[in-house]
Amino acid sequence: MSGSPRDDNASSGPGWKNDFVTLPGRGDIFVRDSRGPEGAPVVVLLHGLAATGLLNWRPAMKALATTYRVVVVDHRGHGRGIRIREPFRLADCADDVAVLADVLEIERFTAVGYSMGGPISQLVWQRHRGRVQGLVLCATASRFSSRDLRRIGFLAGRSINWLGRMAPRSVIRRYAREWLSEQIRDPQLREWILSEVATSDPVAIVQAGAAILRFDSRDWLPEVDVPASVVLMEQDQMVQPEAQEAMAKRLPDVEIFRIRGDHSACVSAPDLFIPALRSACASVLARSQ
């Protein structure tokens, strides 16, 4: 990860507002909003599994904010996102985005999804078609697993949901924190990441993983009636490049931007990812006029 983990200039400084926003009937969602430039098109950045908006998008936020109004959320159960007790659903995350746009008085926006944020972006279009100006899909797919893995994901989701009812969230969170601490060797990086995910709900995150395995948009993706861009990671070991390519082929109006990066390229290779992301967003905007 480039830069100092403690450097949060990406979402601070003139214009940025970082705060909780109440979504009527849904809960409080944590939002980073550049609130400008005045009259600029809006991009809503949707992060991946087990991350937060800042963990996923920090390197790109400042670069995008020169051209767009940038809105970054923490999804439900992730970071400071909406607290939930019911099972995690990708569709609920998509609806959260639409309600947030209502609250912020944003009429239309480009949904920019990374990994898990890809299915959420696709569902935002499917469920709220009049609100989406375009799609930018990064390191993601329309289907993530074989039929057997999809079934395993469904069973895992039910098992973790049962665990969440039996064990206090605080106990599960403590064990998850201890495990994560052992995985990160850099002390400064460890401190920053742990602070970002300190309030994440490990049960919701595992349920989210199961929801991703069940996700399949192949039947309706050809109906997408807005321009799309795909930022394809050619060395991705988590979401296979073939799956990313297959998703792109189902989109009627799409441009592909390829980078020689892996699944973490959004933070590990910003010199490759940010130019591709900016070009992908610009392409969608130009085709949506």
C-alpha cells in the first residue's frame, strides 16, 4: 500500500465531509463526500468484501475529486456502516445507496464497484434504474463460483448466521481482530487497518462472502441500458480474469481497461489502477451525454 496509512488527506481538506448519514427506516451509514466541484457529475464508490470505503478507495479518492463529486460509503456490517442483526443481503446494500442518493439530493450518479462492490453496483442499476447514469466495474464479475461453491456458500451463510445468534458479537470480533493482527507484519499498517475495521461485524462479513457466492446477474446483465466500463485485473487470483471478461461481454455498451495488477491493485498498484479508473469513469461520462 503506497503512502502513509495515517495520511487521510484523501478525504480531508476543503470541501470533504466525513460523517454519519441517517437513512430513514434503515439506519446510520458512514459517508465521505467531497461535495464538489460545483455541478460536477457524481460517482459513488462501493468497496469490496471485508474492507471499508477508505481502505479500498483512499489512493483514488483525491484523484477523482478533481473532476467529480465523490461519495464513498461503508457498506452495512463493514467498518462504520449500518449495524444489522438480520442476515446480510447485497440487495439491501444496493437499496442503501439509492436511499442515500435521495437524502443527499443526488438525482443520478455513476456506481463504481470494486470486487463485492461490483454486484452491489449491478443491483443498484437493476433495482433503481432511473438513478444510475453509468457503471464502472473493477475486479469483479457477474458470477463468482461453480454451482457446488454456490451451494457451499449458501450453507456457510446459514451456519454463520446461527453462530451469530449463539455467540456475542464482541467475542467473535475479538477473535477476528487477533487473527487479522497476526496476518499484518507492518506495525503502522496494522494499526491503521485495525482502526478502520474495528467496528466491522465479522458475522455480517462472512454472510457477505456467502452472498457473493450466490450472486448471478448473467441473465439480466444484457438488459443494462447505461454505458459501462470494466477495469480488468489481468493477474487477479481472487476473481479470475476470465470471469471479469465474461461479465464485460454481457454488457451491451462497454469499454474494457486492462491493467497488469492483482486483486489488491486498488491499493498496491495505484500508479496502474488510478489512471485506468479515471479513464473508465471518463468513458462512461462521455457515452452517457
